[in-house]
Amino acid sequence: MTRVEPSRVRALLDAFREAFGAEADVATDPVAIEPYGRDESDLGTFPPDAVIRATSTAQVAKVLALGSMLGVPVTPVGARSGKSGGSLPVRGGVSLSLERMNRVLEVNPADLLIVVQPGVLTQHVDDVAARHGLFYPPDPNSAGYCTMGGNVAENAGGPRALKYGVTRDYVLGLEWVLPTGEVVRVGRRTSKGVAGYDLVGLFVGSEGTLGVATEITLKLIPRPRVVRTALIPFRNVSQAAEAITEVLTSGLWPRTLELLDDVALQAIAGRGLPVPGDAGAVIIAEVDGVQDDAVLADLASLVERCASRGSLEAQVAQDEVQRERLWSVRREVSPALRALGGRKISEDVVVPRSKVPEAIERFKAAGARAGLVVATYGHAGDGNLHTNVLYRDRADWPRVEAVLADLMAVTVELGGTITGEHGVGLAKQRFLGLEQAPALLDLQRRLRVFFDPAVTMNPGKVFPDPGKA
Ligand SMILES: Cc1cc2nc3c(=O)[nH]c(=O)nc-3n(C[C@H](O)[C@H](O)[C@H](O)COP(=O)(O)OP(=O)(O)OC[C@H]3O[C@@H](n4cnc5c(N)ncnc54)[C@H](O)[C@@H]3O)c2cc1C
């Protein structure tokens, strides 16, 4: 992809320094900016020409206005934990980091809301809410280090999405800087409201292509008083997937039903997950509520349902330490799989729940045909599967591509979607056309150009033909 001329970037940096003097936090040193060229997508390194670490909305607005005027690509960056390459500055230019805008601006228990800057870490939002007996449910497994700005841009989900939904369900309002530098406030502070178009809905999930979130108003809900967690092993992944359908059609509504297949279990072997030797898959099920008796009864009923589908003996976490241990091992699955394979591509397809068993079987078969290992884990309760293709080095890439093409085709054939939470970014552009008709793609391109006529806002992302928008 063509990189922007360095002279344009210099002009942007000069104007920015002139406007903000000593407060302008600008880096151009190759060593300092190199990390901003990478994320968790395993797509390679695309260094920016400069990194600006903004400290205010006014600075963000200035960078975007200058970028638009001078034709310099500007790519917003949170914590670079993204898995679709969204924060990679593929055409160079400026990486606009929001990491220094990391303050909680307001907690309002009476109105059940919290207002944060975009660089606040997701886990911190829930920690602050907890101090008031409140709950911010979206829990990407990266919550300890990803930012709310990145969550808004990707519409992040997580294990609890099964019961509580995703980021979009909690964003009430936004301060948003449009690609031209104009600052708008969209949404509201009330729990309901339908005045005007739903621009919050449009901006959440826009992957840094329609502007930058500089302030985020989030809905909080009462915190469940009791949470109970069980680890339920199965001989194979098909049985586990069928048990999930059994549970969800039984009237129970757990907050998580996480699935790990045999390869994922192999990757985390020895890390303390109490799994019997003959297990080929596990479900981590979690139920919450107000009364301990009722929650325990629901968990017992869930375990029984799984037993009716052939589960092995379940382990119920006896205290918070055991519960946290289960989740910390779950959070290790992604890096452990990378360590197992050398390299990996992590997908986040979603299929209708009833198709989960068939999808997993067909994904494994696609890997076997290409001679590569495919692991599947993730939020199977809502059909969201992190299917990982493991490989050794770049020489394997044609085979990886073949498997990915198969995975996407199967997903769409089963009525699913190519991405449930990581976004299209750079990683899935070439597959978007499988799922969306040309007219729909064209409508979205036109919308993008309406907001960003110069196409300088995170260019080269989302749409299949980066040359067009
Ligand atoms: C181990 C691991 C587990 C993960 N688990 C989950 C999971 O369970 N669920 C899930 O959804 N994701 C998960 N992710 C993916 C990732 O953490 C999320 O996509 C997260 O939302 C990215 O946040 P970030 O701050 O790192 O953003 P970045 O990666 O820095 O950026 C992501 C996108 O957001 C844009 N962006 C960043 N800040 C802003 C802003 N203020 N305004 C506008 N655009 C902005 C960027 O341009 C880019 O397009 C996981 C990642 C890892 C490494």
C-alpha cells in the first residue's frame, strides 16, 4: 500500500507543535514508534511516521483536522490488543494514541452511569463500578489491558455477552471527533431515548474509520451478588457443543458458556485446570443472581443437563480463588496456542447456536485437509468461536490462506458472520464480500466518504477495496 509522503507528515507535526507547544507529545524516533506498528493480529509490522499521544479533545480535533487538510493518514490507537489489525497504520502517517486520556470523569450511581476517557482500561471501569455495588458486564478476555476507546471502536464482547450483551448495549453517549476535526456529542445520559438517528449505534463498531471517541458515557447495572462457576469436561467437542444447545433450550440463562476443545486443552496442560485425562473438551459455565440457593440450584440443573449429554464429572469452584484460577487459565488460552503452534491466526466467527457442532467439525476437517492444526475455543454459548489456525512460518501461509477461506465460506454457508467481536480491520477485508452484497458494501463506502471526504481516517481498513475508501 502506498505510504504518505514524509513532507506532509512533517507539515502536520509542525502545525501541531505550533498549536500546543510543550504540551505536544510527539514521537518520531524509530525505536519509540516501532511498537505502534504492531498489534495482536499477527499480520506483521507497519510502522507509522509519527506517534502523537493526545491529552485532550482539542488535540485530537487538531490532529484530525490537519490530517484531513494535508492528506495525512491518522490511525487511532488504544492498547494495540486488537486482533484484526485495526490499529496498524498501513499507509504510514500518524498513530494517534489515546493512552494518556485515561481518566474516569464521573461515576453516577443514582443515574447508573459512568463517564470515561477513551484510554481507561476496561477492567478499571468494572472495578470502579464494583465499589458502588454496580456492574459493567462486557468483559473481553483482554479487559486487564485493552481500552474503552478500542472496545467502542470494535464493539467488543466477551464471555458474559451471552447474558449481558456487548459494548454497544452499554454505550449511552459519546463525545466524538469527526474525521474533519469537528467535535460532536451523540447519544444521551438517560436509559432510554430515540431522538434523531442512532449515531451512537453507527459510531460504535466503526473501527476507527469514522472518527475518534474522546469521551464515553456507559450504562451500569446492579451487580449480581452471587456468581457460581463450574468446569464441565466432555470426551469430545461435539458432545460439549450439543450440551450447550441442551442448556440454552432448557430455560436456564447462564452468564457464560465458554468452550475449549482438545487442542486448546493441550495448549494449557499443566497450568492447573482440573481436567480428567480422557477429556477432549470442557465448558466453563457461570451462573449469577441474587440468592446463593437459587444460583446453586441453577448451576446444579445446568450440570445435570450436561450430564444428560455425556459430560464427565463437573468441578464447581468452591471459592473466589478457585473461580479466578479457572478464568486466569482461560485467559491464557490465546497466548498458549501461539506458543504451541509457533504462529497462529485467530478468527472470531459466529454461527447460529444450533450450527456450532457442525461448524467445529467442518473447521477441523478444513485444517486436516491442509495439514494444519485448527483449535476452537471461545464464547460458544452465543455461537462465537475463536477458531485458531496454527502454523510454523511464512512458508505455511498459502495453506493457512486456504484454511481461512474454507472457514469463512463454511461460516457464511451456515448463516453466520465472519466476525463477532474483533472487527474486519485489515485481517478480514477480503472476506467481507462473502457476507455482504455489493450494494451494501457500496452504501457503507459512501457513508464513510460522507464523514471522511479525504479518506485519511484509518485508511485501508474494513472495505475490500482499500483503494476506494
Ligand atoms: C488475549 C486476547 C483476548 C481477547 N479477547 C477478546 C474478547 O474476549 N472479546 C473481544 O471483543 N476482543 C477480544 N480481544 C481483542 C481486543 O482486545 C479488542 O478488540 C479490544 O477492543 C481492542 O482494544 P484496544 O484498546 O487494544 O484497541 P486497539 O487494538 O489499539 O485498536 C482497535 C481499533 O480501535 C480503534 N480505536 C482505538 N481507540 C479508539 C478511539 N478512542 N476512537 C476510535 N477508534 C479507536 C483503532 O483504530 C483500531 O481500529 C482480545 C485480544 C487479546 C490479545
